[in-house]
Amino acid sequence: MGSATVPIVIHEGGGVTLLIASLGFGLSMAALTWQAASFFLSGPRIKVYLREGFRAFSGATMWAPSSAYTDEGRASLARQGFTEDVIGIEVVNRGRLAGTVTGWELIFANGSVSYSNPSDLRNRKLPYRLEPHSSEFWISPRAILEATQELLSDQSDAAAHIRGQVILASRKAIKSKNSIVVRRQTDSPGPEIS
């Protein structure tokens, strides 16, 4: 009996198989990344900003800090009815789904005091459904915040800063990154009406 020989066949083209496998792996990772990003970005994405401005009795608002106006400019605004110095919380939904705002408040830097004014009829009634790619304001008179700040035991500059915060239906609280100092200015006269 003779010994049997087994022929060895060498396949040329192993590089093509590796290329196709690598391409398949790359495409599957791209699809997985896209699915993860779509999942995390599909809900509401709420941002909160604090704004300063003046409000007329009609509810119209001019958004800019009082320091942006000259005395003549402030008097002109007052003649047009913009007499109430206000601080507003701007809530922006940049997501693809609506979010529901159930509350808002202005929080002093010490964290122990917050202010909310849900009874102001010029503000949107809560809960408020914030549609995708839309924004809304909730506004508070600055004079009330300044009077509240004067009553605090901590009169440091840091404690005079406030931040805006909204509470969503999911019970998630979102704070503004920016803050505004609310301290009564003794040397600055109010707007003059001519």
C-alpha cells in the first residue's frame, strides 16, 4: 500500500475577502453609532437662558440690560411704555420632541432662596407644552428680586447673583448657565417720563 498524498491548494485573493470583511465591519459600526446618536437626540433638548429687559403694560418686552441704554434711551423707552425693569427666563427646546415645563424659578446663588411668580397673568400658564424648535419666556419684575436680595443675611456679591431654572414634567430641573446680579443701584435714577 502506498502512501496517499494530499494536494495543498493555495488561494490567491485573501486580500479581497479581508477588504470586504473590513468594509462590512466599518459599515456596521457606523450604523450602530447612528442609532445611538438618534436615540439620545430624539427627545426634547431644553436649554435655559436668563435675560434682562423692560416690559410694557401690554406685555411687550425689550430685551437688553439697562446698562445698554443711555439716559435718553431709557427715557424714550419709558415714553413708549417700557417702564417695568424685568428679568426673564428664556426656555428653548432644540430637540425633536416636545417638552412640558411644569415650573420655573429664579434662584439666588446661596441656593436657599428662590422666587417664582405663577400668578402673573402676563406669563404663560403652567404646565406649558414647549414644541420642538420653539422658545418661551417667563418674566419677573426686577424690583421684587432686588427687595428680596436686600433681606438676605448674605450680602456678598456672590449671593446677589441669580440663575433661572425650569422644571420639566420628567421632574428634571434645568438651570441657566448665565447669572445676573440683582442688587438695587442707589446711584442710578429710574427712567424719566417726559
